[in-house]
Amino acid sequence: MGKQSSPKSPRPDTSMKDCQTRSSESGGFAGNDPSLGRRLSGGESSWKSKAMSLHSLSQNDNHGNSKVGSFKGACVGKRHAWFSSKYVRSVATMLAYVGFLIMLDSLMVSVFDPMWLGRNISTLTKADDDHTAYSEEEKPPVQIYGHLLSIASGALAEKELEQQETRFWKQPYAAKASVWKPCADRKVPEYPGRLGKSNGYIRVSANGGLNQQRVAICNAVAVAALLNATLVLPTFLYSNVWKDPSQFGDIYQEKHFLDMMKEEVDIVKELPSRFKSLDIEPIGSLITDSDLPKEATPNDYMEKVLPILIRNGFVHLLGFGNRLGFDPMPSQLQKLRCKCNFHALKFVPKIQKVGALLRQRIRKYEAEPTALDKQLLGDYISSSIPSNRPYNATKPPQKYLALHLRFEIDMVAYSLCDFGGGANEKQELQAYRESHFPLLIKRLRKSKTVYTDELRKKGKCPLTPEEAALVLAGLGFKTGTSIYLAGSQIYGGKSRMHSLTSLYPTLITKETLLSQAELAPFRNFSSQMAALDLIACATADVFAMTDSGSQLASLVSGFRTYYGGGNAPTLRPNKKRLAAILHENSMVEWNGFEERVRRMIEEDQRVRPRRFGRSVYRQPRSPECMCSSSSSSN
């Protein structure tokens, strides 16, 4: 949606037609709030009635008694002129005053009415500057699976009458999951720690948003330990996409990080002055992504980076992110990654405080803090509970499901999939690709024709809000389920969200739960805003993702595994299997759909140790990160 134009200034000679037109313009804003619309409509009616009374009064004056004399007629004419002039001034004053009150009323309602905020889905679909051109036009609802949506709506209506809740509020294999305990921070007596004199300094400039930067920090810790180097506190590159100038200390507690890692890795806050003015590119100390493979092994660093480090005493890893694979990897380096991610990186008090407030607003009534709450919110988890609001078993906290929708225009366009929006949508996405992904366009011109149906069958397409709603309905979540929606701007706006909001109208976000003043310190810092989403998702009763490749989903599911104690279920749809199920939209019966969706989710929820090559940030069930009291988990 584009930016709303500012209201026009009222003119002194406003006609009846102008009054009606201006009133309807204000009514357009009221479309988001029925109660506001009624207030505006009432104001318009009052305005009209007063204007009509004045109009009829004027007409009565103009059609006076024709039998009066000329002298009397002249006096009446003068009196009429004075009378008309007086009323013109009165009408103008009254209209300006009423117009001001209506505009003030609209503004006050839009800013301060929390119920309007809760109902207004625009907070979920507002486009940023980069996406404005693709979201301005209001579109009709887009539905691909009309048959399934219809029977899903009926099934959910029946479930509202049942007392029993879906079993997916609980972890199905909780007993097996609970045998895995966090232990990445335990001391290992046989580990020698840092090995003698440092080989030099490693500076890391991480790219991406909050989640990519977090992974980069912990990968940098492992690389520094591998090369026996001193790590300079990582810095974050400014991105034209994220537009966030935040640095390490704006997001994470520096002292806690340094204290937690000091026994294994030497970390300093700043680079020594002798290296600051050094032109490092000519001497080969600048290492970019192109110099290392995407999933580089320890040998790659030993062969390509270590010789430069020893020769120059300093290397700069520019744009560092996922440039370190997970296997093969020495167990001690895997342990360092886990210790860094799950113990050393704690959000600053500013984020913890508002995160605790957000949790409190979602929950409504407090419950005993979990290990996840304590780890992510620190001391603020207890300070968010007023002293006059003790734990109350008669008023349990509100349960909620956190849903991370990955359906932003960049992801949608890059996927090359067809999402049922017709020719206009295809043209819009193609224009976005040409503008933002020139390398993709170049590659497409040299490759074979891409068939969108094949992409969907292979599970390559992002799940739409409609598909996410059908999965939740298939799992038996009732229509009154409170759903916290995390993520960025939803491509297609309200038209795309319609299917989800029709089945699950209780959608909440940080923007609807926190005031403008509470969010103000985070407004121009997307990574800090993303930290609030991470907290709300990680501490939810259930976390549902639509894209397992997302870094946020990866980190959240990892935290829930590490600290959840078997009581933090995660829903991860298999997009390939789901595509096969949804392909039978017009023929499938609801019972069959439910059974297949539930089986798909339950199979993913089985408790397994981390598989070879998988991320320890997402799957920390491994000897390097967690300790198992039983060897029966498989």
C-alpha cells in the first residue's frame, strides 16, 4: 500500500457538493473501522441537515411578499444582504469547526483505539519503500483452494463446540525429547583452551539481517579458535535492504559475550591502531565470499586463510556469513558454536525489557517462567510481573501459536512460482525480478523453460497464507486460536491474507500489542525489531514455520529444542508432501486431508540426533551441544 495523501485544506466557499465529497473522503479512512465509519456518517448527516436548514431559510427570504412597497423593498433588500452576509460567515465558521472536529475524531480513533489496531490487518501487509510500487492497488481476495477452504470452515465451526483441544499443542514425543539437556556451556577438563601466542587478528564484517549476523558471529568464533587467532568483536555491514545501522553492542550484551567466551577464544573490542590505517587489499588480507566456498571446511581455512594471517598478522573476512560448513568439523569447534549461540549471545536490556512486555501482553495472565523465557528475557521476565499480580491457577495464561510467514515479494519473485494471482501478478513479479535480480534474469535467459507446476511438486515454492491456514486447520487448531504473526511485509496484502484471516481472525503482531511510544526506539532498526519477533516465536506454546530454510525459523526451532525440555513443539510442513496433498484439492475429503497433514507434521517431530551436515543452530541434539541421559533416542 502506498502512503496516504494528506487531507485537503477546507475552502471558505465550500458548496453543498464539496461538503459531501469531503465527507466521503474522510469516510474512506473509516473503512478500516466500522465504528469510526458510523461516527463519520453521523457527522455527515448532521452537517447535511444544518446546511439544508440554512438553504431553506435563504430560499424563504428570497421569495418574500411581492406586495410590499419600493421603500420597504429596499429596506428588506438591505436587511437581506446584511442577513445573508451574517449567515455566510456563520456557515463558514460552523463548517470549518465541524470539519476540524471530524478530522480530530478520526485521528484520535486511529491512533489510540487498540481494538481498531487489533482489527487492522494493514500492519501485517504494509510495504516498505522498496516494495511500495508493488502493493498500492487493493486487490480482490486470491484463493486457489476454494473447495478445501469451504470444508475447512465448516470443520472449524464444528470444533468450536467441542471441549477437546488439538493434540498439537503438545510435543508428541516429549518423553524422548526431555532426555536431551543443554550442556554446551559445561567445562571440559581435557580441553587445553587457547594455544600459546595468537597468530594474529581476525576482523569479521557480517552481512544480512539479525539472524544471518548471529550465525556469522558464532561461525567467526569457531574460525578464530581453529586458527588460534584473536577475534575482533564482529561488526555488521550496512545493507540497503535492511537499512539498519545497528552494531554488536546495540543488540547483544558485549561484556557477557566476552566473559562467556574468554576461556576458549581471545576476543577484543577493537583492532590495534597499527592495523587500522593499513591498506590490506594489496597485501592479500582482505578475504571475501568469492575467496571461500559456501560451506567451507576447516581445511579450506587452514590452507587459504592461515598463511595470510601468519604473514600479515591480520585478515579481514568481509561479508562473512555461511562460509563455514557443519561437517566434517572438530567436536570442540561445534561446541563453541553452540555455546556462542545458546549462551553467549544475550540481547541488550532494551530488547529484553520490551520483549518481556510483549510476552506479557500476549499471555495476559502470567505463568511460571520457562527456561526459554529466562534465557531470552533475563531479569526482565520477573520484573514484567507486577507485584500485585501473582501466579493465578484459576486464570491460566493465554496460549498462543507463533506463525512465521515467509511470503515477502523478494522471496515470492525469486521462487519463479505461480501463486494464482493471474496475469497482472505475473507481470508484477517479472518486473520485480528484472529490477532486483538481474543475475537471475540473465541465468533464466540461458536456461531451459521453467515450469511452475514442477517447482511446486518439488517443494520449491513458498507457502502462501492460504496454505498455512489450511495446514493449521488440518491439525485441528480452533478458529479462536490466538496467532502471533512474525515476518516482514506479506506480498499481496489483504487479498493474500483473506483466507488466513477468515479462518483465524485473532491475528496479533508486535505492532498491535505495543504502543507507538514503546516501539519508537526500534523503528529504524530492523534487526532490533526482528529480535522481538524471535523472542515471541521462541517462547510461544507452538511455533509454526512455512519455510524451513529461513534463518529465523532455524534459530527459533533450535532454541526451542535446546531449552524447551520436550515441551516446545515446532510445526514444520514438508512442502513437497503438502503440494501433493493440496493437488487433490477438488477431490479430497476433509477427514482424509486432516489425516495426511497430521501424519506429515508428526513424522517431522520425531526425536532424532542431528544428522551429518545439518546445522547445529537448528538441530542442537548432538553430543557437542546437548547431553543425552539415554541412547534410545532415534
